[in-house]
Amino acid sequence: MGKKYDEYAEIIKQEKIAEQIYSMWIRSAKIANATEAGQFLGVYVKDTGKCLPRPISICEVDKEKEGVRIVYRVTGEETGTKQLSAMQAGEEIHILGPLGNGFPILEHEKAFLIGGGIGIPPMLELAKRLPGENQMILGFQDEVFLAEECAQYGKVYVATQSGRKGVQGTVLDAIREHALEAEVIYACGPTAMLRAIKKYAVANNITCYISLEERMACGIGACLACVCRSGRKDAYTNVRNKRVCKEGPVFLATEVEL
């Protein structure tokens, strides 16, 4: 993990892009220049009763404009994300980042970039940085977001549980429907999806990196609230755990238990 910055930054733009899904650009030259695809921000809200930052993945960066973009879901009426969605351009926001470890940038001819739900945003910055052919398989419950932006950096295939768009079913259903093949897999999304992708990768002998979506507290590896099971003992805890916020959120799929 590289250097992280704790700063109060200006909100450049905030907009609603789908039901309960918001996009926010934040001005931070330091974080924009330091970010690797797959890292996240710790975002503080104004409510003093919510003292811990919200971990939100970095969707993309614009180094020229000194911008960092997050795309997040509002999860309820009395939540930090609800407060975040009420903020406007020109306001100041307290952020910490970039946090965690990102995706490795591997040489390949074809890759699967698989995102499910709010695991889709980090795939956009990853697609901008990867060499070779990107095949982006995006899974949604119903309403689609970010697909058009992702299509600028690779071929997009959509799966929806409702059947509203693309293949009805899961991201793996879309891969099978289109008879897609790849040499490496990068994935972020809910645990059930990642578990199925890991099984698919092992069965097909494909190198697979996954970004875990775990509940976090401190975001810097001190509190051990976001540990996951690992095949090897962790040097910090001396047990078979990995801290998602510190050693992750990106792991080689075979390193962790799902």
C-alpha cells in the first residue's frame, strides 16, 4: 500500500445516475495521482454520531482535472450514504485515501472484467488501465448504470436478474450465452457472485483476482472488523485471516475462502 492522504476536499459534481445510485467527483490532486485501480476512499459524513468513514470504491480518476470519482448506493434514510447524497458541488468533504491494494495490471490478450451491482464502479478505472481486449460483464438486479461509460474501454455484456436488459440471469449466464473466453479474470461484487466466479476460474484454469465487499470500520487495518478467511496464516494476527481493508480488498481468488 502506498501513501494515503487525509484531507478536506471540494466536491466538483454530484448527480443521481440510477435509482439510489449516485456519482460524485471530488477534487484531490494527491489522491488522483496516487490511486491504483481497485482502491477505495474512506469518506466521512457530517453527522458527528457517525465518526468512522464509509469505505467507497474509487470509480475513476482524472489526473488532469485533479478529480477522483466515487459511485455509491444509498442504503437507507438514516445512513451515512443518505447524508452523502445530499451534499452538493462546492461543499467540502473529508476523505482519506487511497486505501487498500488495487488490481495487478497483467499483460493479456483477453480479460474478463466482472462487476456485480455496486461492485461495477471500480471496473471502469481498471478497464482504462488494462492492456489487451477487455470483455466487461456487468450484472444488475434491474436498472443498468455505467454500462455506456464502460463501453468506451471494452465490449460490454449485461446480465439482469429481472431480464430488463441483456441476458436474464447472472454474469456467468452471460459468459456462457455469448461463449466468451479469457486468460485472466478481475471481479468485484457480492460474495455469492465472487464464490461462483472463483469456482468457474478454478474449473477453467484461469487466473482470477477478486475484490471483496466486506463491512469495514477503521479502513486502515487496525480494528480487524473486516477479516476474511485465508489459506495461510497472517503475519499480523498469526491466524488464517486477511484484513480486507489492508491486505485487500483485492486478492488472488485462491488465497481466500468465500
